Amino acid sequence: MASNGQESHGGQPPGNGSQSGLWPLAGLQSRYTRSAMDIAQELLPNLPRRAVNTSTAGPRSVQSASEGQAVVDMSSLMAAEEGHGEPLTFTPQVAARMEEIRAMLQNMNSQQQQQHQHTHSHLSSQDSPPQGDHSHGHSHGDDTRGEGQGGGGGPQVDMRGLVKLLQTSGVFFVLLLLRFLYDHRLGLVVMVAMGGTFYYVNMKLVQCIHQTAVREGGSGRWLSVGYPLWLVFFLSVNIFLLYYSFRDQALWNTLQYKMPIVAEVDVWTLLWIVLVTDFTVKFATVALKCCIFLIPPACLPHRRRGKYYMFVERLSQLYRLTIPILPWVHYLHDDQEIGRWFAIATVIIYIIFKITSIFSAVKEVLKAGKKLTMQMSFGSKPGAEDLRQRGAVCPICQDNYKEPILLACKHIFCENCVSLWFDREKTCPMCRAQITDDPQWQDGSTTPSLQWF
């Protein structure tokens, strides 16, 4: 019978000691698919089973128990299965065997509780509950899923909160944005139009400079001259229409370091004055570079024009840096809304930072002016043997050499071709060896940044 009990209960050994009292089996039934009575009947096939009391008052003892027999209270076993108790009569041998069965089941219960604690502490690393703990595994697995959802639900809760905030308050932000766009619709349209105009003329001028052939003649030469003329005319018309449309504000006064005619200088009026003037100066800068491009090569060779483009750009940046000073000081010094000392403090801080920026810009202008007087030479004149070894075709223009020049890296190019190259790059077109310094703004481009402060 002991072997049967081990097979029926997963090979668990029975308890060795005998304990007094009866073992409550109500807590074990929730963990086993078979009842305790069925387990006992497998271990003791001849175990009698008869209910003599079904009332809720508890079991009654057997009055006619003969000598040599023992009365064992199986109420806990029956209560675990049927909800009521039943006293059974056994022989002393059977009663002793039942004590062994009770000890064995109690040992199984304690081991099961230990396994439950171990499973709970390492639940995150287990894929499935133990085979013999099917009922408990389901209930604990549900808790695990809840914990997993709760553990990973933190960001989800935050996202749901953000979505809810957008649903409840997003429409008001949209309404505020629409109201702002409507109140400043004219200024925003003007700014977008001026930004698009600048992008177009700046891109076209750079393309025209780069695509112009040095030895180009005939209709091609007239085409390269006609396009810069169109850009100058286009920019002049834009500047005229802008100042004429807002002539009541006298925005051109800012170019002369004077305040325009405005009723009140709030932050939006300040940005309007500064940005319109900044775009106007950049338009004039692009137009001046177009005029430099139109100078005949006999008067100003192409290889020297990059230095003039850079000087004009540096001078324009310095001028644009000084224009916003008067509008900003006028805005910060307005002590009608704020205290006098606070206004003075903000003006002093602005002037200090502005002087630092202007000092750096002046240094760049002086450096660019110094390059105008320098005769830049990227190499030396190659000999006949060098030309014979490297061929008679320029790698840039794919034509015969005209005024060839030998770089320090021993590559030969036309002087005008490689000069145009070094207006954009500082390395050799063939081997990428550095030949010159940073050629910023020598390609005829104008900075797209806005000088709003």
C-alpha cells in the first residue's frame, strides 16, 4: 500500500513520525484534483465509507464500537469533499495505517507550500507552473499577468494621459495658434514671401557662378550675363514694393539707425522691424554680388572674385549685426511697464553681449580685407616634362590646359578652373590633399540665418 501511495502522489515519501490529532484537509483540496477520500481509498481499498450524520452540528461518535476497534474522525476528509463530516470505524491496524497516510499527506502539503513560495519568488523566470500544481498555477498566473501588465503599464499610462490631455486641451492650443496666425497674418505672409525670395535668388546666383565657363563666349556669355541682371532687377522690385506698401511706417529709417514710425514697440513690432530690415540687407547683398559677377574677366579675373564675394558677405554680416541695436534698446528701455532699474539692467546686459559679437565680426572683416590685397597662388607653373607625363587635358574642364598650375600635390589644372574649385573646397580635386584655408563665402553664397537680436 505504501508503494501505491508513492505512485499516486508523485513518489513523495510518507512521514515517519505520528502526530496526535486530526489533519485538516480543507486547504489541500484547492490544490489537488482528487479528493483526500479518493486518495485514502486508493491506499486502503477496503476502507469503509458511510455517512451517519449530515447535519451542520458536526459528526456524532459511533455508540456500538466493539473492543479491538478504533473510531477515527474523518470529518475533515469528508468536509473537504462533501461539506459535512462522517465518523468511520477501523481496526487498530487500519487506524495506524491511516496515521501514516495522514503524516504522508501532511508532508506533501508542507513541500507544496515550500514549492509555492519558491515559484512565487522566481515567477518571472518560469514559463509555466508545476505539473502537480495545476489549480494554483492558474490563479497565480493570473496575478502574474496582472503584475506584468501593471509593470509594463507605466509608460502606457503616461501615453494614455498624454493622449487624454491632447484630446481635452489640444483643441484649445490649436485655437490659440489659429488666433495668433490670424492676428499676424499679414506679417507672416510677408516673412514667408521674403524667405522664399531670398532662397531662390541665393541658390540661382551660386549656380550661375559655378556653372559659368571661364572661356565661354558667344550666346553662352550673354546668357551668363543676363541671368544676374534679372536677379538684380527682381530684388530691386521686391525691396521697392516692400517699402512702398508699408511707407506709413517708414521702415527704411532703420537702415539709417533711426526708429521707424510706429505707435508702440511691443515684442511683435520689434521682430517685424528687425526681420524686415534684415531681409532687405540680404537682398542688397545678393544684388551686390551679382554686380561683381557682371564685371568683365579682363578687369577682375574669376580666380580673384571669391575673395570679393567673401569680403562683401563679411561686411554685410557686420552691418546686419548693428542694425537691430536701436530697436532693441528702445524696446528694453521702455520703463512704462517695468521698473526703471530693471530696464537699465537689461539694456546694459544687451549692450555687453552685442559688443562681443560686433568685435568678432570686425575681426572677420579685417581678415577678409587683408586677403583682398594678397596675391594668392595655389602652386607653380609646371614644366614641359610634367605636362607630358600627366597629359594635356585639364581634369576639371576636360579641355587643353590654359595657364596651367602645378599644385603642391603634383596635380596640374587650369588656373581659373582650380581657382573656382578652391572657392568652394580646400582640398585637391584629385587626391583630396589640403591646399588652402577654409573658403567660406567665397562661392558667392549668403548666410540664410536671420539677425533678429
